[in-house]
Amino acid sequence: MNRDLLKFLAFATMILAAPLAFQGGYLMNVLVFVGIHTMLAIGLNLLLGYAGQISLGHAGFFGLGAYLSGILTTSYAWNPWLALPLSALIVGGVAFLIGFPILKLKGHYLAMATLGLGIIIYIVFNETVELTGGPSGLSGIPNLSIGTFTFDTDVKNYYLIWAVTLGIILLALNLANSRVGRALRAVHDSEVAARVVGVNARLLKVQIFALSAVISSVAGSLYAHTMTFVAPASFGFNFSIELLTMVVIGGLGSIYGSFLGAALLTLLPEFLRAAHDYDIIIYGSLLMVMVMFMPGGLVRGIPDLFKKIFKGRGGADHA
Amino acid sequence: MQFDQLLQYTLSGLSTGAIYALIGIGFSIIYNATGIINFAQGEFVMLGGMLTLLFLETLQLPLWAAIPCAIAASTVAGVLFERLAIRPLRKPTPINLVIITIGGSILIRGLAMLAWGKDTHALPPFSGDEPIAIAGATILPQHLWILAITLIIVSVNRFYFYHTISGKAMRACSYNRRAAGLVGIDVRRMVLFSFMISSAMGAVAGIIVAPLTMTAYDVGVMLGLKGFCAAIIGGMSSGLATVIGGLILGVLESLGAGLISSGYKDAIAFIILLLLLFIRPQGLFGKSESERV
Amino acid sequence: MLEVSGITQIFGGVTALEDVSFRINKGDITGVIGPNGAGKTTLFNIITGIYTQTAGRVTLNDKDVSGLPPEKLARLKMVRTFQNIELFGGMTVLENVMVGLHTRSSSGLLACSLRMPWNRIEEKRIRQEALKWLEFTGITDLADVIAGNLPFGKGRMLEIARALAVEPTIILMDEPAAGLNSQETLGLARLIQQIRALGITVVLVEHDMELVMDICDRIVVLNLGRKLAEGTPREIQENQEVIAAYLGEE
């Protein structure tokens, strides 16, 4: 247990010290997104990696959080700090209700159903123009602020977002090694055996689905206040696939893996600036390659690779 | 709401529905032979249209030659997909299969975008575009082509699956793969065939609808999903039930778009999909299965 | 303690079970035997809530439990093991048994993610109790092994330990001796008697006649979906119909 705590503290220190190394600049903005994407990836990982349930519509929950916060704080001049938890509650509630019928499905059917759900949400964003501003989006969303201190620069937003993300990482780590986390993994490995020893698999799956949606909603609200502008295009099918790719690459069931996947997929396009249009090819190829050659994700695959490479040299390499 | 308006929506709905039916049958064939839902099915539809364009404009072939070439090329793509993506999979769990077929679909889409850009292209209609009047509604010759070709393909399908050895072998695989293998059927070859037939059918669907709706690198996504919806309505049948499913979907979508709102047109298919999956996942015509532990 | 009455199960056109009725006495070790295809596993699946019977009733301690799902039956202290052991392959042996303690713990989503003090205390208790059950089945040394890597015999023991962690009043085992060698089977027999000594009622589906005749107090014989006979081991051994059913099959 203490080892895990140390790992977390080391990670948190690295995150909190990063701005000092990068001294503001364009990269700070990207790192803010790494934070948001990490949050989203962890939410999805809890559902996909731990509970073993596929969702191809998570961009929908992200978008719902963003739009709910955005609309409440613009059209209705709500306090953002109230809008955020309310949005999360609404999204969580919707996910909980929809979770019951949707999680009765398995495998491909669940994938298609969540895909359909995500697309319906996206279409609603596009069509309810009076509310959401339609395809051109919603602007004028206020930054978050505490008293006179406003989160209006990349560095300030970085710390805000990452404070929340670190909190979520901690929650997820706690969950993974707890009674609930074990029950989740049990349901994933053998649902019938889990039920036989008393795990209410159905309820558990719905709870995790709702939790995952709440995390995505919080990420969405924070995104809205950071960007001050949201548009439907960010919440479509393509982004759901991007999230899936992050989780798969990092490693299903690995919290730090989700960070790795999120970081990689957020930073990579920045370094391949000229290749912007190629990103969809890269995602597709990455997904396929990972599933074929490194099903455990980078978090397991790279150490395994090292072991294979150094095994031949007769060295006891501690990768 | 006048009769001829209703008729108009219904007729165009039937024609789109026929397309959904063809795509849905493609899903069902692969699913029945392998248990896999091929998320990339829609991309073969896209390839049909785009490749025809390639043969037509870049290679300057006449339409009647470009089309078979495009179908053949799509079939080759289907084979490559099965060989490179599906077969080498070490752990074919549902999650892995979903991810790999999604990855494959994205890859194909991306390559198409590289090759042909993001613009939409038009394919010439097969026999001109003089509207035909039927009882107050108008349809285009292309609509008739669609219905006729769909009918032909579904009939050929039925003949193949019920009256040829190879087709019967595939049906055997869909009922019980192990037993089929034990009686000497080459299951892996059947898997390959199923991908070939599905990609060919998908390509045909893409080709016959392209003159009406234009074609572009990303038409596959929506068409694929709606085709899947048709297959679900039909209970994953590779025959009449899915055809009916497609037609129902097409007509409902058309009526919905015309009578309620066209922006939500796409949502109709997905709402139907969700409702079905929630309430009756075996489709309108399927029988519910009991699971053996 | 457990009563099955008039259980009939029809799958499509096949009648797997027809009007099966018998009673299990508290504290007994009862064996359910019969030739292959007699419907034993189907019966088990019905009793343990995995299938719903076409007709008939299952009563546990005078409470009608027909159609209740497995998770509810676990809370009523009935648990089962599987013929093809269903382990949580990705978790360690200890973690597997800790899941068995699910009904004897209560920390929810919030308490677990926030590591509330009562959650920490509960975790310690769960761990200790799980270790106790590992000891009972003799696999303490394998506590940190990933369950998916266990040899079959040890996997059986793990599944039993996990089931016992529920602290059931009745445990149903589906062919526990399947795949075990004779030494392991002897160990199993002893274990089952120790389980009974704890006051737990045991019901076994089994093919291993020696084991059944050795440890069972009562035996129920099924054949072709019907109850053929019921009685003590000696009575069953001398029952002409039972002998005919088995010999006829060979």
C-alpha cells in the first residue's frame, strides 16, 4: 500500500513541477488538454478496463457536461461552481437510468448501443440551435474564478485541471484495490461466479457506468470554462474513438496507463503538426497494432519488450 | 399531409431502405459465419463508390467496366482486411474484435481521405435522370435500379445459401462452427468467403446509391451503422428478414425526416436501434435464445 | 432445509427435467447422481438461480426461492461451485477469496474511493478472514499467485475456499471431483467432511461413485430427467432400477 502512495506522490510531484520546466508558452495549453484527456481516459478505463464494458459514446457525456455548464453559465448566468456539480449530477443520473437497459447488452451489441447513444447526443447538440448555438457552437462561457482570482491563463488552468485530475487518479487507485474494485474485476473475469458469491453484477455495472459518466461530465465542464467556447464537433464519434485509443494504448485496467495513452495521443499530433490530416490513420493503425501485438497496452507491453530484449544477454534486467 | 407527399416519402424511403438492407445482409453474413460484427462494413460501401470513381475518371474506363472492377477491388480489400486484421488476432475477445474492426475502419477511411481528399464526388446515374411519375410522386431511374439490383442480389444470395454446397457449408458454420469443422468444412475458408461476399455486397450498395447521394471518404460511417440497424431489426438474418428490416428503417427515416424534421433524420435510425436493443435484441423476426451454462 | 418440488424444465422441444421432487436435510451430505444427460447440472442451475424452471418450486428453509437470481441466493446463504471451475483468472488467489466475502462486507463506491476509516478497518478484516479460508482448504502458500496460473486441483480448492467465504448454510458442488486424481479426491472427501463439521449442508452432483458412496448420507438418483430413486447409499446400491439404468447405459 505504501508503495502505491509513493508512486502517486512521485507522479503528482512531476505533474506539479512541470510548468516550471516549460515556463509557460504554447506547450502549457497542450498540457492542460493532457489533463482533461487523462481524466476522460480514466473514466473510460474504469468502465472498459475494470468492469469490461465497452462504450463508444463517451464523448457524449463529455459534451453533455460541457454544454450543461456552458448553457447554465451563459444563458442563465449561473455560478460556474454550482453549474459544474449540477451538470455532473444530471449526467450521472441520466447515465444511471440509461445504464440499466444498455448494460444488459454485451460485446458488440453494447458497443453499437453506446455508439448510437453518443451519436444521438451529438445530433441533439447540433440541432437544438436556440439552446446550444448549433454547429457554430456556444461562446462567452466564463472562466472559473475564486473571488477575484480568475483562472484565465494556461498556467492557472493547468493547476486547476490537474488538481482535479490528480484527485480522480487517487480515487481510481483507491477504488481499484478495494472491495468494489475487486467486485468489478470479478464481474469482468466471470460474471456468473461473481453473482454466485453475492455480487450484484447488474447494479455494479450501472454504478460504474454512471461514475464514468460523472467523471466525463466534470471534465466537460472544466473544458468549457477553460476554452470559454464549445462546439459539437469536439464531441462526436471521432473523439469517442480517440478516447478508446488512449485507454487501449495505455493499457486496459491501468490508471497510469491512461495517463500515458492520453499524453501520447495529445502530444503526438502537436509534434506531427504538418500531418494533421494523418491523425485518423495513425489512430486506426495504433489501435490495430496495439490489439494485435500488445493487448496489455504500453504499460505492460514495454516492460515485457525490455525483458525479451535483455533476456538474451543473460542479464537480470529489472525493467 | 397529402397522399402523394406520403407516397413520395415512402418510395424514396424504400430505395434507401434497400441500401440499408444490402449493407445489413453484409453484416449478417459475417456475423453468422464468424460471430464477429465487422465495424468496417460501412467502409466497403464507401470503397465501392470511390473505387468506381477511380476507374471511371482516373483510368477512363466506361461505367459498365468501372463497376465490376470496383466491386472486385473492394472484394480484394475485404480479403486483405480478413487476412491482416482478423486472422492474426491472438486473443479474439469481443473487446479486441470490436477495437480491431474499428481500427480497421478508421484506417481504411484515412487512406481513402489521403487518396481522394475530403470532397464529395458525384457518380453518373446508370440510365439518366429523367424523373418518372408514379401516382403523384416522382422517382428517378436510379431508384428503380436500386430496387431491382437489391432484388437480384437477395435472390442470388438465397440461391447461394440454400442451393449450393458452398453456401450450405457457410450456413452450417453459422449454426455450429465446431460441428461444421468436424464434418470436413474448411471453417477458415468459410470465414474468408463471408468477408468476400460481404465486402462485395457492400461495394454494390455503395455504387448503386452513389449517383443519388454523392460519395465521399466518410459516407461509410453512417451507412454502416444504419445497415447494422437493419440487420438488428432482421435478427441478423442474411435474407428476407433483414431486407424487411432495411425497408422499414428506410421508410421510417424518410417519413420522419419529411414529417418531423430533417436535422434529426440520422437520429431516427439510432433511436430505433437503441429501442430494439433494449426491448427486443433478437429483432422483429428472431427467436429468443436461451443460454446454456 | 432445501426442498425441490415438481421441478420441470423444458428447453425448446426437449424436456430436460420432469416433475423432480426431493428434500435435503440440514447437516446432511447429499449426493445427486445419474447417468450422463440425466439433468443433474440443469437441476443445479435451477436451484442456484441460473436458470428459471418451467414449472415447480424451490424452497430454502421454508422460503420460496424459485426464480431468485444467484446474488440474492448468496445473501440467503446458499452458494455453489462449478463443474468447469469459474475463477477470477486475473486476480490473485487471495483476492479471489476476498471477493467471496462480498456479502459479509459493505463498503460502497464512495467509501472505497475515499478510503474512509471504516473501509480501512473492513479491508483488514476481509484480508484476515480470506486467509483463514485459504488455510482451511490448504492453499495458503499460493495466496499471491494469479488464479489463472493455478493447476486444476488447486483451482478447485480455491473455488471451494471462495464459496466458503460466503459463510453459507448450504453449498452445492457440481462435480467437485472431476479432473482430480485419486489422491486429490481423497483430500476432497476429507475437506467435504470438514465442511459438514462446520455445520454446512452439502449437496454434490458427482460421477465418482466411490466418493459418493463413501461420504454421502443420502443419495438422489436421476435418470432421463426424472427422479429414479432416493435413499441411503446402501439402499441405492441395492436398488434394481438404479443398477439397470447404469448398466443399461454402458
